[in-house]
Amino acid sequence: MIIKYIGFLFTLLWSYTFIKTQSLFKKGSGLLIKLFVSNISWFTFLAASYYGFKNFEIYYVLIGIVLIIALVQLTFGRISLFINSKFENKDNLIRIKTVIEYLIIIAILYYVFA
């Protein structure tokens, strides 16, 4: 039973991390990320929640959901503070972010059309 609960928590963590990641991108690249990643992640998050409600007590499911959401929010906040402290010049950070966004778009398009 513990292995099933750990799998449930891992699935919630995995899907909510991708949901949260989608909010970091600009609207253009965020649209592709939303179409191909975020919608599937929302479905996975809801399916994992349904699985949790069917197999575990509601108390454990709610604790797991709240714990995972809080963990991801805190982690993204800490990473944001860390990255902002490393880049004195915000223009360099924006350039790096733009390059990463375009690389992700190219990768998505490659895997969809290849």
C-alpha cells in the first residue's frame, strides 16, 4: 500500500511540476507548451487525484495534494530567487530564457512532425 501511495505522490509531483513550468514561458512559446505538455499534465494530475480518492482515504489524498502543490511552489520560488541572484544584468537572463524557449519549440516541432 505504501508503494502505491508513493507512486500516487510521484505522479502528482511530476504532473504539477509540468503545469507550473508552463507558466514560465512567454505567450507564443507558452501556447505550444500548453497544447502539448500542460493539457496532458492537467489530465495526469486529475487522473492521479481520482486514483487517490478511489484507493486511499480522503485525508491522505488531500494531504498528498496539498503537500505536493506546496513543495512545487516553494521549489519554484527558491529557484527563482537563486537565478535572480546569479544574474546582475537581467538582459542576459532574458536572452538565455529566449534561447531555451526556442530550443523547446524546435524540439516539440521535431518530435511532432518527425
